[in-house]
Amino acid sequence: MARGGYLGEFELMVVLALIRLGEDAYGVPISREIEKRSGREVAIGSVYAALERLEEKGLVTSRLGEPTAERGGRAKRYFRITDSGLNEARQTQRTLVSLWKGLLELSGSGL
Amino acid sequence: MNRRQPPRVAVWILDFFRVSVGNEPLVGDLLEEFRTGRTAGWYWRQAFMAVVATFGQRFRAHRQYLLAILVGWLAESSVVAALWIFQIPLGLRGLVLGVSGLAAIWVVLYVEYRVRLQLWNNNDSSEEESDELWERVLSPRLVILWCFGYFVL
């Protein structure tokens, strides 16, 4: 069993969006990706809060880019998943799949 | 280039709660996304959530200060309870409440100052800028809170 806490639902979404986007992922594309997949509006502030927690746990790293005029002279903060982050996502996936298996109520046949 | 401006009051709120200081890229993201055609309502919702999220981040990062605020609040409440239980004369009651209330305000402001100082230092800024932050941001707020405290008491 992996040590440390599980990824929360939203943290997992952010991690998966980060993996999908690869390099050069920052707040806007990450929240768009989650919005596109979930169909719900995402607060960019919540995305940053989740990323901050993930960074504290060592699951993502970040670096500041150059300030640009279209952003009012503010820099982008680029995020990247770490090896530990990938392992944690795999572990969460295994746990969820294992819990999911055999649940007839959720497969459609039980309804 | 799209130069559409977001709602001024929402921008002011982000600035007032210093989201721009600790989370500059977030404010940049909001502006970038707004200029792709998002509505003013969207910006308002995002600004509100940004303030909430930033406060959450700060409190999580500075739990000891949160504890200090809690202790200050409990101490203030104990003073109020003692005044009520022991039937202290009205004039003296006002004086004690005034002093303890101002002490509580000072504690909160000092805590805020320390939190911001730490955030500022994390951003590799100089000590002069930290002092400037105290002068520029916290002093006017102190005056406002002081007046508010006297008005309430």
C-alpha cells in the first residue's frame, strides 16, 4: 500500500489534466481541460489551490514564465507532474478500479 | 490584441485582498481567459473563488497564525463574559472592552503583516519592499479598523 494520503477527487482531476497537457501546462489550459471533460465551470483559484497542495506533497513542480502584455504584465506559472505524482495517480487508479469492480448497481444491469 | 477590461470592482477586490501579491499568475490567468470572451459574471465568480482559495492557502500555510487569532478571540470573549458575570460598572466595562478590542485588532493586523511578510520573502523581494508593504497596505487598514472598533464599542 502506498504511503501518504489519497488524492482527492478534484486533485485527481487536476493531476489527470496535467498528464494530458504535458509540458507548458498552466492555470488556463488546466481549467479548460477539466471544464471540457466534466462539463462544469471550474474556478481557476481552486485549480491553483489544488496545485499548491500537490506541490507541497511533491507530486507536481512549477516554474514562472515571462510576463506578457495580454496578461496585464503578469507571468504564467507552468506546472509539471513529477514521478511521484505519476505513481500516486496510478495508485489511485488501481484503488478506484478495484472498488468499482463488481458493483452491479453502477454497471447499469442492476437498475 | 483584445484589450477588454474586466469589472473594475472585481479587480479592486482582488487587489484589496492581495491576491495579486501572493498569486500573481492566477490574476493573469483570469485576465487572459476573460479576454477570450468570458462574461463579467464569470469574472466575478472567479474573483470571489480566487479570494476564498487564496485565503485558504494562506491559512493552511500559516496555521500557527490562525491559532493565534483563535486564542485572541477566545481571550476577548473571556473578557466580555467576565464583565457580564461580575457586573462591572458601565464606564469601566467600556474601557476594558475598548482596550481588549484594540489589542485583538492589533493581533490580527500583526498576524496579517507576518503572513504577508513571509509571502513577500518567498517571492524573493527585498526588505525595503516588505516595509513599504506595511506602510502602504496595513497602516491605512489599521486606521479604518481602529475607527470601526471605537464606533462599535
